[in-house]
Amino acid sequence: MSDGLRTWGLRLLALGIALGLWFNSSFEDREALSERLVTASVSYTWPQGFIVLDQEQEVQVRVRGSSKRVRELDPDQVDVQVELGRKRGSVAVSLGPDNVLTPDGLEVMSVVPSTLTVEVDREISQRITVVPDLQGQPVAGARVEEPEVFPNQVLVTGPESLVSRTEVIHTRPVNLAGRSATFEESVAVVAPDPLLQVMQPSRVSVRVPIQPPKPDPQTRNGARPAPTEEP
């Protein structure tokens, strides 16, 4: 075979391969379109110094595309993004296709609900008094005195509306069961609401003064109680 024929043969082979690839890639585009309703998660972004109190977690998104793309779509690939401004109180956010991220080849037809209402508040930090949570009873006759906490305040961060009305914050339970003398224990501080964060310190030292039981006067100095007379 001459070089010219060989060259033309290779060219025709390359052309055939290119046509095959084009046909396969365009076949999907020529498929009948179909639609699908998926549950999509909502993610929020907001300016520093603000916080969202009640975040709507999911919405329904209707997408359209080729049958294959719609059939193979993983709902986790659909994400609704909401950007909030520097505004406090109830904020209404309109949702549309521009808020939805999807894989290539899919078109967003609708978002339900089309409007979300969220509560936005200013984020503040404030020191709040720590109160130990004492549980259980010491040995009989022992007397528990006022506990001491070191440090007695911790820095708490959260929405202003919640932080401002939080007067005290408690520790995890400190067990008094079986105690008969003063003791000290390191214990974690627990935020009363998921929107509150204990920044520093996250643990405090609780000292619980306990007065031991007074000895029985009849058994003091080794004396034995008088025998009981039988009737």
C-alpha cells in the first residue's frame, strides 16, 4: 500500500472515531427531557458578628434534564445557598434558580418554598456566672457548705437575645454520694442552649466544703453505749 493510501486510510479512521464520539455525546442531548423533584439541603452564609437562630434545613427543588442525567442525579449534589446581609430580626429571603447549585446539564425549574424566613441576631460575648450542679447526698450526718468555683465566670458567645437573658450557667453534675469530707473536682461547663458556646475556660474547679459527721457522744473516747435492760 502506498504512503498516500495509508495516509487517507488513517484520516478516514480518525474521522470515523470523531463522528462516533460526537454521536455518543449528542445522543444524550437528543433524549427526551424529564423532570425530578429532589430534597436539597440549605446552607447559609452571613457577615461576621451576626448569627442565624432558626435555619430552615431543606427545600424541594425541581430539576429538568435528559432522562439519563435526571435518573443518575444524586440529591446530595443539589445545594441551595442563601447569603444574608447585616440585618437583624425576621429576614425574608427569596429563592430562585440562582440560589441552587446542580451538576452540569440540569436546569432548575422551581424551588419550594420560594421564600424562607429566618431570624438573624447580633452575636456577642459576655462573661456569665458559673453555678455548680451538685447531685447526690453525702454520708449521714455530714453537712455540705456553700461550694466555691474557680474561676466563677466563663466567657460565653451567642445571639444577643439569648446571651442577655442568661444569668447563670451550670456545670456538669458533681456527685456528693458517699462524701464525708471537703473535696475539689475539675468539671466541664455546659451551655444551656445549642446556640450558646462556652469559649473560655471550658472547665472550672469546684471545691465543695463538707463538715464531717459529729461523733456520737456515747462512743467518744472509746466509751461503749450502756446495755439495754430487758423487760
